[in-house]
Amino acid sequence: MIEGILFWVIFLSLCFSTLSILITIYRCLKGPTASDRVQALDVLGINIIASVAIFSVLLRTTAFFEVILLIGILSFIGTIAFARFIERGIVIERQHFD
């Protein structure tokens, strides 16, 4: 009996997480400023990590831990790159040797 209830709780949390991802994608596309879009991309990465973790619990496997780690690293690097682009207008600074 508890097995069925636990399945539906996990399934509903996955549905709400998917809804949150869709709302965040809308904010990322329609954000009023560039900093709002960067923040939405960071939240999107966090929501995707949470969804993969919930899906991993639903399937009762640890196979997705590497995927979670990879998404976290890429989300962090992307957020830093977009923040530098907003701040300086360039992501990678090149040194000019005269």
C-alpha cells in the first residue's frame, strides 16, 4: 500500500518539477532584462538537476548521479560566462602582446 502512495508522490513531484521548468523557460525567453535571463538559466539548471534526481529515485537507480554532476558543472560555467558577458561585454579576455 505504501509503495503505491510513494509512487504517486514521486510522480506528482516530477510533474510539478516539469511545470516549474516550463515556467522558467518562459521567463528565460521573455525576461525583461539580460540579468533576469541569466538568473532564469541558473534556476533552469537547478530545476533540471532536481528533475533528474527525482527521476532517479523513481527508477531506483544511481546511474544518473554522473548526469546530475555534469549538469551542475555546465550550469555553473554557463552562469559565470553569461555574468561576465553582461558585466564586460566579452567572455574570454585575450592578452595582446606587443
